[in-house]
Amino acid sequence: MSYRVQLLSAVLMLSSMCLRAEALNMNVTTYDAEKKAFANLWGTIEFGDDQKFRQLITPYLQRGYILYKVNIFSGGGNVHAAMRIGEQIKTLQTRTIAPTRFARIINGQPVENAYPSCWFTENNDIPKPVEGPDWCTCASACFLIWASGITREGNHVGVHRITFVNEGASKFGQMSGPAARQMYQREQANFQEYIRKLDVPSVIAERLWATDSRSMHFLVKSELELMQSTPYLEEQTLARCGPSKTTHMSRANNWTSTQDVKHVYCYRDLLMEFMREGTKAYLQEVR
């Protein structure tokens, strides 16, 4: 067996800051009145999880549901499984939700919460907060799933460069320098092509490759703004729904917020048009 085959069989992974987290768990909840399905994913991403995800959601899609939201909370894991889950999400044109660090008001000033919050979606689109578990993050390979959404929400997302782990790391280290370089650059090119298809901004890709596999770079506000922008969707929302009258927490309104409910529903209707298109394309693929 060649070194290349041996290395690939050892599984390329993005190393994780949460190596003891549980294996990737999945469930689906629904809002039957609007035929919406919601997927909650949490834990470590492992080989075969892409097929597990497909088998979980396909029956709902076949019964006329759209996959409206994927909550993804993971410290990382198998890169190839994450890519294949991400490809399904991209086809379905669904939303992806990562953990959020909320601001608290202390002495009249907003202070970011020290711990990220993860929110599961229960039946009838009811959010359920979960705080503190090791898997309440979205880092490493999780970024590939989160970045695949038509919209990407949440603000606790970490990236670093790819690496080999376990047996693969040992064999990679024992290769000659030129052979290891060829192997790594091939996998780097495959990874880079994948995130290019997701329109990941070059500034984030550069930061990812500059962050070694023992470290983690959590996206800062300016990077999150780039990742969370979907230009065609934003511009059509403006043309169809008009500007939102939503007000966010600020000193000017005494740290309160209000929603423009009419605008929210207009935006959701537009999202669902894309999701219905995505569901049709996805079901054609699985026939």
C-alpha cells in the first residue's frame, strides 16, 4: 500500500479544541403548519455522518417539508464528512446557525457574555437554550458546514489550518519532506477549492491558513460581517420588503430592541422560495 493510500485511510481531520466531545448527534423537529423542518447537530463530526444526515432529513423532504434551519454546534472532526454535509446544505439552500455570544448590560454598558450559547430548535419552531457543554462551539471542520448555508447566523466560529491526526499524523511525520509537502499541498488545494465554492472571502481563507492546527482563530466582527452577507438575497429583500424598521439594542433606545414583524415575514417568505428550489434539486439527486 502506498504512503498516500495509507494516509488517506487514516482520515484527514481538522484538529479540535474539544477532542472529548460526543460523536455528532442529530435530530429533526418540525413546524407542521408551515411544513418546516429544523435539524440540530451537535458533537464531533465523524466519517459517515454525511450519510447519516442524508438518511435523517430525506424522509421529511419527501413528505413536503423544507429544511428551514440547521443548528450546528461542534468542535470539529472529519473534514470530508463536514464537506459532504456542507454540500447537501448548499444544495438545500437552508440557513445555518452557530453559537452566539450575547451582550449583557453591566453598569449601562454592553459586555459580551463569557460563554457561547447554543439554541436547539424544538417542535413548532420553539428555541431551547443550552449553555456550557464542550460542544457548544463551531470550530475547525464545523466552519465548513456553517459556511455552506444560504444565510449564516451566530458569532462564535473558529478556524485553523488542516492537519493529520492519530495514525495519519505519525505517518505524515515519517515521510520525506518533499513527499509530505506534495501530500499536504494536494489536500490544501482540495480544501481551498471547496471554500472557494462557498464564496469564503480571501481574508478569512488567509487567516485560516495562517493559524496552526494547535491554535484557533475565532472570527472577529469584521470577518463575521463578510461571512454573513449574501448580496443577492439582501438586495432582493430590500427591493421586495423595503428597509427594515427593526431597532437593535443601543444607548439611544435605552438598550431595548424591537422587530419589524411585517418585514421579518416578507424576508422569510423569500427564503422559503429558495429552500423549495433547493429541496427539489436535492430530491432529484437522491433518486
